[in-house]
Amino acid sequence: MDFRLSPEEEAFRKEVSDWLDANVPADFDPERFEFGMTADERLDWQLAWHRTLHAGGWVGLHWPREYGGRGASLMEQVIFREELARRRLPPGANMLGILLVGPTLMHWGTDAQKRRYLPKILSAEEIWCQGYSEPGAGSDLASLQTRAIEDGDVFVVNGQKVWTSGAARADWCILLARTEPNAPRHQGISYLLVDMRTPGITVRPLVQMTGNAGFNEVFFEDVRVPGDLLVGEENKGWSYAKFLLGNERVGVAPVGATKRALATVKRHAEETGKLDDPLLAAQIVGLENELLALELTALMDAANRSAASGATTPVVAVAGAALVADRACGRRHRAVVEAVATDLDRHRLARLRLGRRGRGIGIASAAAHGNGRPRTRRAGARRQPAGTGQQEHAFPVRGR
């Protein structure tokens, strides 16, 4: 196979590279971004960077032009991600909204829903979270018990979701709820758009041993959701959820981020002399080769999906089950990190992420960070705008 870029693709790479070089904030410090910021500080920075990317036309590359995207080809998406990774830059904010919610609304939403939500998803004016998993419905999602009962022109929602990423700062939630309790479990489920400021919603962050609280529990108590926020047909939500999860599988394990993490480990090994160990050096080379094979597999898989569907496929980095489902490979990643990074401080160690589910195999410290109670955000309290109480980032856009 010929993996060389075409002249048009080389021109696109130069366009991306030139724009990024002109617009990367002068004070951007990837080490501080990855290891020295709190989760809120990182999100504030990403929101500001997202505004710059959006103004330059570099958000939602795979979205059709009619919805504000670029209609980018598969290789153009890959090139853009590679250029971001080369500079250790994040892709922006609101990735769940852009990669999952937006495409779902494009396929199943009403014209009014598309007009109302798609522009603000793309601009990250509204941040989205995903209300799927429950305490008794994780991998077996069809067992979900959150109820949405019709009451006139609204749905009244009661139940609990868990492991909801970003809920503490989200404006909206895509929610799976059971609207027909007597139907077979894969039926009777509906797909709702829920304003996170609606009375009756409580968000409780789940503080992990690293101090990170990116996951949350979300409680719904008599939450009234207008009927026009139903996506598609009532009781057909399982079909829409499968569509969304199909998009999620295309992008659950970023190769670029994994490459950066492995490069960090390798650089640390060189600086400390640990790379002189031939066994460790061989392990790192083996992982580099696995990542290359995985990247090529992902490209072929995404190309096949794109050709089969006739649609532009979002390339976050990797599709298929290879690294994500390969526990042995995950153990090899972990062994390398533990062998190399034993002297790193616990915050850096906890954020060295390698592979697993795109969120990585975080090698957590044994000590818990802080003993305070989790913060709770009740509905009615608007999320903190970017920069509030912290240094506000504003990046001017140069060129397009």
C-alpha cells in the first residue's frame, strides 16, 4: 500500500501547519496543560482555544458544510489530528457534542432541533454530557431504569445516571430513559435532550483517588422535560443510542494522545538512563510498533465505514477493538509506565495515559488527593463561565 500523501493532501497539511503556527497561544505550555492544571482550568483553557479554532474554521471538520463543518475527507481529518498532536495541542472542547450529539441530531433530529442546537454545539457555547450508564446498567445498557412518564406535553423524569463525564460543567444532557416500562427491555426507551439547569437535577462529582472529578452521578427527581425535546420517535431511543455508540467506537482511543504519552515516557527514560535497559527499550519499541499497526488498522476501518455509509466518518484516532479490547497490550503499557516513571510526582504519574478507552490507563498514586466532600451542583445554578475566578484566556485569530 502507498501511504504517501497526495499533492492536495500535502497542501492541506501546509495550510493546517501554517494556521496552527500563527494561532497557537504564545503562552501555551503543554507540560502545564497536561500536568499542572486542575480539570476546571483545563476546560477553561480548552474553551478559549475552541473559540480560536471555531473562528478559524477548524472545528467539526467531518460535519457537512450545510451544518457549519468543512466536509473534510478522511485523510484531511487524520492530517489535522496529526498536526495537533505534533504540537501537543488539544482539539478543543465539547467533543461529546461534536462527535456524538451533533451527528445524531443531523440524522434523527427535527429541523427545529437542528437549527437550535447544532450551531451552539459547534461553537461550544453549550457543553453536552451523556446520560446513559446507571448503577445497574453499564455494559448492559438496555437494563436502564430511569423513567420518563408522559404528563400532557412534558415527560417527567426520575432516576439516576452514573459515570457521566463533564456533567458538573455541562449545559445539556442526552438522556436515555424508559418511556414504556412494560415493553421488552430493548424497546420502550426514548432519547431526550435535557437542560441541565432544569429543577430537580442534582450533579454529584465522583472524586477519584487522583483528585480528579471528571465523572459524576446525576440524579433526576420529577424533572419536567418538554415534549419537543424528544429526538425521533418515542420508544425508538435504542436505535438512536446504537447510532451514537457506533460513532463513539470510532473515537474511543486516541492514537495521537497515546503516542504523546509514550513519547513522554520514552523521553523520561532517556533522561534518567533507564532506556539503557535493553528489555525496557525493547518493550517501548514494541509498543511503538503496535501503535503504528493500530493506526493503520484504524485508517482502513474508518475508510471502510466511510465507503459503506457514503458519509464522512469522524476520525478521532482509532476504530476497532485492537488496543481498546486488548488487555494484554494494556498491561504492557502499564508495565512500561511503572518501570520508567516511578520517580514522577503523583499528579504527573496519574495523568500519563496510555490507551484504554481513550481516557487512558491512569497510573494512580496510592494516596488520595484531599479529603473534602464532593461538590454538588443542583439544577438552577448555571455552570461557571470560562475564566470565572481564574485567569481568562482570549486568543486572537490570525488568518483563516
